[in-house]
Amino acid sequence: MSKILIRGAKVLGGEPQDVLIDGEVIEAVGSGLSAEGAEVVEAAGKVLLPGLVDLHTHLREPGREDSETVLTGTRAAASGGYTAVFAMANTFPVADTAGVVEQVYRLGQEHGYCDVQPIGAVTVGLEGRKLAELGAMHESAAGVTVFSDDGKCVDDAVIMRRALEYVKAFGGVVAQHAQEPRLTEGAQMNEGVVSAELGLGGWPAVAEESIIARDVLLAEHVGSRVHICHLSTAGSVEIVRWAKSRGIDVTAEVTPHHLLLTDELVRSYNPVYKVNPPLRTERDVLALREALADGTIDIVATDHAPHPHEDKDCEWAAAAMGMVGLETALSVVQETMVDTGLLTWAGVADRMSVNPARIGRAAGHGRPVSAGEPANLTLLDTEYRGLVDPAGFASRSRNTPYEGRELPGRVTHTWLRGKATLVDGKLT
């Protein structure tokens, strides 16, 4: 591989520096660097971050290739600045065996746009009745360390306890979709003033908060790690904050859409705003931003949930839940967290690269931008502002809530171990 000289980039938003890549690693970081024959990338004014890591992505393959594949999903990831994604288990067949997780892992290796780390199901078939082959998935070529029934909650306390005990043996983590099913039967949106006015079934905050409260206590009892997927309410923030103050080994994520959008948008009855957990209130949004800033919430995860046109272009009640997010995540975080002064770019690197890599044990990712480290990097034009046009997405699906909305920032380059996957905003 040839050498690449990134000239004048603001590393983590700091003073301009040059970064020299040689093969798969960063050779040097400093001022006035030069290298004979190196490809030069002029990066003046742009921010250089470690490659982003998404702990919560739905790639849909195997089984729902009409909405996404490992290839199209990882191309979307590279477009958004990601060098590693964790693929959720709710595929067809479910990723509850070593064979399925190895298939997803090898597809990621074959396509080469970013590293794909499969997440294994907690229970067989996501049915919540019997533990899946957790040990076999961990020992497989995929080396699974994160387990989740995302899309469904592990609502049985005994099953959840056993899962936490099992993964403790190899340092794994259970990622919980916190949703008490009996409290959310027929739910269509956040339970509150708007749902009452629209006459839509409500998804109450307590359905999330009660599961989180139970699971942090189980994690404390067992002495294991639990991760809370797509935390969405102010009350959930307080429970996680309390748990961390007790020394419980809990981490939590927030999605970009829960940092920006509120349930007021549901008044349009546009199914693009239908998501699980639902869009909450302005009070919840502000609480989530503050919690991400102070570290109560550890990471931003996209919950990239692609759906084909027919599953969203229908009446609200029949529409599928979910939004695509890989290609807009960094822009939304810039608008909600950086441009508001709540986070620095170093903080963004922490929440979108360092911490998710640590939680998921993604070796070689989330590393410092310094000599000797893997050249997993993202270059961002923070001065750019433009309208979101899903027609240009690399994802196979177009169900974005930001269509026609102006967002800041644009990823111009992504490098995976020194290999460019995105150059001047175009996939290689």
C-alpha cells in the first residue's frame, strides 16, 4: 500500500497537524511532514477523528436482503465515517448459532468497507424462552462478545440473570432492548399529550425504565456487564446515573434521532417517524443530550434500521418501526452536541469511537490518532451544510426522518487500516 499524507487536519478538532499513513498504520503525526511519493490529501479546516464504531446496526442479511445487505450496509457505514459496525441478531434465520454469526462475519471481511462484528442472540429465535448458543458463538470465528435480542426485550428475569452469568465467564455483555411487553401492547408512539390528542396507542416511559431498573440490579447481583440499547427517557437517564454511582457495570447508548426529534412530529402521521423506542418529548431530548455530555450515556449508536419502501409508504398503524441512520449520524451529533457547545470533537471521538470499541471489544478501533496506531480514520468537513437527499444514500433503504432537512457536516474521507473506503465523499 502506498503512503498517504493527510495535510493540515484538525486532529480531534485541535490545532492543524499532518498525519502520515504507511500501509495499515499511522507512521507519524506532526507539523511539516513529508513523504516522497505519498498521496496527499489536503485537509485544511477539516476535523480528523478515529474511525467511528457503531454498536447497534441492522444489516438484515441473511433473510431481509430487500431492505439491506452486509455489502450495502457497510458501504453506508463507510459513507458515514464508520470503520466498524456491530450487526444485530434479528435476521432470518436469527443469529443464534455459530454458523449464522460466522456467515455475517465472513461477508463483512469479503466486502471490506468496514469491519463487521456480529451480535449474537440471547435466546433461541429471539423467543425469550431458552438461552442461545452463547459460548459457541463466542468461540466461533466471529468471536462474539455482545449478545442482544434487540427488537424484543429479554423480559424474563430468570433468563436475563442466566445470560448475565453466562457471558461473565468470557467478559461478554448483554445488550438489552428495554421494553416491558405487557405495558406496550398495541403501542404506536410515546404515551403522552400528543398520543392522547391523536388517539394512538401509547408507549409509556415506565415500560423502558422498569426493565432498566431490574437489569442494573441483576447485573449488580451477578457481577456482570449490561448495556442499555437506545435509551430514550429522562427517567432512564436517572436510573443509569444512580446505577453508575453504585459502581454497577452498566453502559448505555442513545441514538441520533432521540437527540434531535420529538413526538410532536408524529402529528404529521408520516410513518418515517415511527420507531422503537418511540420519539419522546422535548424534556427527554434535552435530558439525553445532557447525559451524553456528562458521560452518563456512554455512546451514540445509530440503531440503523432499514426498511423497503412498501413497509414505510403505508398507513401509520401498518408501518414498520425504524429509521436508517449510518449516513447522517455524525451530522446530527454535530448539530445537537457540538454546535450547541455540549461536546468537543474529542468528546465526539470518545462517544462514537473509543467507548463503543471498548464496550464491544473491537480490537484496533477507537484508538488514538498517533504514531503506531491502526490507520482507521474519518475526515469531516464541519463547515459544510446541505439538505439530506436519501436518493444519494449507499444504503439500500431510504427511510430517513431527515429528508429535505439541512444538517451540518459531511464526511469526505474514511480509511480502514490505511485503505481508503471513501474519497471526496465517494465510495471507492
